[in-house]
Amino acid sequence: EEGSLISLAVAVGEGAEDGLEGDTTGEDGDSDSGGDTAGGTDDEHGGGTETREAENLYGIATINATSILAPDAPGVSYSTSNLVDENPETCWAEGVPGYGIGEMIVYTFPHEIEVTKIYCIPGLLKVGDRGQDRWLQNGRLKTVKISFDDGTQTTFTFTDEKKWQEITLDRPHKTLNVTFTIVDVYPGRSGPNWTAAEDTSVSELHVWGYY
């Protein structure tokens, strides 16, 4: 329901439910991982003669959202688990009227972590069985606010590109929670065989750092 956190604990190795069942996926010819990806090169963190590598921390996170789009077909899910299933053809989608401005995704960790970088595919990177471009059809993240437990906040603006994008941080942040708030979106638009939808969708959102 709007205004309450819908919680899902994501365990290591847990499979996510498929979203948008009924569509068969075409080639993602426009998808480009760019330089760094969520599976790319890790930063080194110095400590004397030893170094640590940043890790993808989704395996220890509980992921909440203030809303989730209701399933529109049997077997369909827009759950927060889709944010970390490493499948760009599934997504979390907000579930309030309009484009979800002000809706939040909250990553909660069992103990304090140090966040060094964040990677995101800020839309639904999928093509429907009739050629529907789900990226263009649905809302995509444009600007998000990222908040940490120490009270610091930063905003980041994505490009409207079909690829992994790194959210740059001014410095590492020690925190138990990382909160993402939708500030602005790229609106959905209609195409030759699809109608624009206001459901803002996110394929992947990965928090990296140390624990």
C-alpha cells in the first residue's frame, strides 16, 4: 500500500520471480554495458600492505519499497527482488498513480557497511513479443536522491540510455541503510504498437562496498 514499506529479504542465490510474463524477449541491440558494470572491475581499498576489493552487497540486503505495482497477469511480479536478479528483462515498478515521484527504495543491511559505488539500469531493458520497447513505453529514472544514515544526501541524474550506469559518490559512506527517492523521471511514450505507461520501472540497482 502507498506509504508503507513492502519488504523482501534477498538471500544469496535466491531466484527472483519473472516480470512481464507472456512477452518473449528480442535482442537488446541497444544495450551497452559501457566501461564499468555491476560485474566489472572492483575498487581497491588500502589498509597497510593489504587491500580489499569492493563487493556487490545485495546478498546481505533487505530491500523495501514504498509501493510495488500489482501483477497484471498470472505469474508476473514487479518485486524488489528483480532489482538484484542480474536479469535486465525483469524490473521493480512503483505502484502509485502517476510516475511515482517521491517513492522510495530502501536497502537495509544487518550491520554497518561502507558504500563505495552504486550501479543501476534505470529502466526496463526489454522488448515485447510484438516489438514493444518497454524502455520507452514505461517511465525511467531521471534523477534520484540517495540518503545515508549519517544524514548526508546526494542527487544523481541518469542519462536516458539503455545500459548500466554508475552512480558516482563524492566519498565512501558508512551506513546501515541506503535510501533511493525518485525525484524526476523520463516519461513513457507511445510507439508504433504500444501505448505509453506511467509505471516507472527499474531493471537493476546494485550497492557495492565493504562489510
